[in-house]
Amino acid sequence: MEANEFEELLKKYDYKFQKGDLVKGVVCGFDSQGVMVDIGAKTTAVVPVKEAVEKEEKLEDKFEKGKEYEFLIIKDEDEDGKFLLSKKKVDFAYAWKELEKAKEADETILGTVVNVVKGGVLVDISGVRGFVPTSQLHSKETELEAGSKLELKILTLDNQQNNFILSNKKVYDDSAVEARKNVFSQIEPGQVVKGDVVRITDFGAFIDIGGIDGLLPLSQLSWRWIDHPTDILKVGDTIDVEVIAVDHDKQRVSLSLKNLEPDPWLEAEKHIKEGDKVEGTITRIKHFGAFVEVFPGVEALLPHSEVDEIQNSLKKILQVGDKIDTYILKFNPADKRISLSANKPKEKSEEKPEEQPLEKSEEKSEE
């Protein structure tokens, strides 16, 4: 080879590649070291396996022979003129930029669960590993495993600290805000809606009616006396309820379950009248008397003095669940009130007539 020909050949490879450069290269093949890439240097560059794919991936599945890709030079050329490259770092950089855009726009992104660990789950998003704390998982996401898909929003994204924290709960919370607006614009008292029991307390149950948690008070569960909501409901139940009140200012909705049942007082009015003897079941005992169910769903009050009288006659202490015979003393179906007596009320004709006040003329004659 002539000197000038050799000089021209060297000029052909007069490149200035160095560590940190982003270069394009064509995949030439694969070997035990990794991926062989032609970047226009003196010799073929190498992408080590750990810089090319994840553990569970295969080189041939991610790279196509003869196709051009972008790589990052992670080590300057050695004595043989060989550069070391990374594909994963390039993918990470591009993915990180997309994540920054998603965080800025508060977008919802889809992640794949990699592993369930103590305190949360590890997820993969476009090759970037993030962490979702247990506190940021929605209550509905209960059976997560590797491969599960999660809708997520980014809480923190710090490239310097490699800190990537996400939230699944925030997706539900943000969507719930929009759902609340839509529901409140359409809902009104009297409507019957379907909902899911999401929480139970001593004073009632909270029902999710499409993004709004409405309160179903204990008093609105049934016409019958209920000690606790768990007597008839459990979390996860889907039920129909009637909207009885809407407070747009406080964003509150009150619901009723018993309004969907026939009013037992209307039926009781057909079967019960003052003076009737009835058998009832004691549902509650208070210091002022006992409540007795005298008709399905209809309670009446037996005063404390009358309770004592029955206990003395039966020679036993009355308890909830006991059946007793009583008389209807007063019945006011409009106010939903019934008073009971241990004794049969006197007929009106038997009652002593009330003394009438003297007329003024009579008062004068006595004088």
C-alpha cells in the first residue's frame, strides 16, 4: 500500500468519539459479550448484555440485525480500538423525559408490577423502575402480583437521587373529583340509585353512588329496629337506595334504604285500633320503658310503670326478645306513635265525665 493510500484510509477513520457521546450504530451480530455494533470506528463496538437488556429479556428479541439504533458511549476505546456502549441508558434518558412531561401535565400512566415488596410494590414504566407505597394504593387494588397493570400518577421524580415515587390512589381521587361534579349536577331527592357499601360505622353506612360517598343513616336502614348496620349490610354489597337530601354547599348526600320498602304504619292502620289486645316482641328496654314490636316494622312504647306491672304479674324480669301481651292505649299513625298499656283501657262510656266549669251566671247565683 502506498503511503498516500494509507493516509487516506486513516482519514476515513478520523473520528472523535468519546465517553458520554450519543451515537448511532448498526447491529452486526451477537456473541457471548453482547451486541456487536458498527458505529463507524476502527473496530466493532460492543454493548454488554447488562447494558442491552433486562435479565428476563433476550438480545435477539430486542435488537434486529442490520437495524440502526442509538447508543451511549460508556467507555472510551481500548487498545484494540473497541468502544463499550449502552442501549439501556439511552432508553432510560428518553423514558425519563417522557415521565417528566407526564408529571408536569399530571397525566395518568400505566405501569406493570415487577414485584410486591414490604411497604408497597415495584413497577416498571418504559424501562424505569418506580415505587408505589402501600399508602398510595387504592383499597380496590387488593390482589396485586408480578405482571399486574396499575394506573398511576407521579408524586416525585428526582433523577439525581434516582427517586421515582408513584400513586395509584391519586388516580382514583382525581377522577372522583370529576365524578362528584357530574353526579351533583344530576342528582336530586327522590331518585333511586345503585351504590356499593364502602364503609360501615356505628351510626350508618357510606355508599359509593358513582364517585360520591352518600351517608345511609342507621335510622334509614329499615322500618324494623336495627342495632348496627352490620346486621343487614357488609362492605362490598351492591344495593339500591333513595336519595332523600342533597347539600350542594357541603357536598353531602343522605340516603335511605327503608323508603324503598312499603310503609308498615300504613298497613298497621288497617289492622290495629285503640283498645285492641296485641302480642308483641320487646326490641329495646330503656329507663323510661320498653319498645315493643306490635306489627312487623311498627314499634310501640310501653311505659316503665307498665313494664313493672307486667314483670310483677309474670314474676320475671323482661328482656329483649320476650313476647308479651299488651293493649293499644293510643294510636297516632300520622305521627307514627303508639302507646301501650298492661291493662285494657276503659270504654269511653265508663270513664268519669270531666267537670265542666261554671258559667258566669251560675257563679253569680251561688254568691
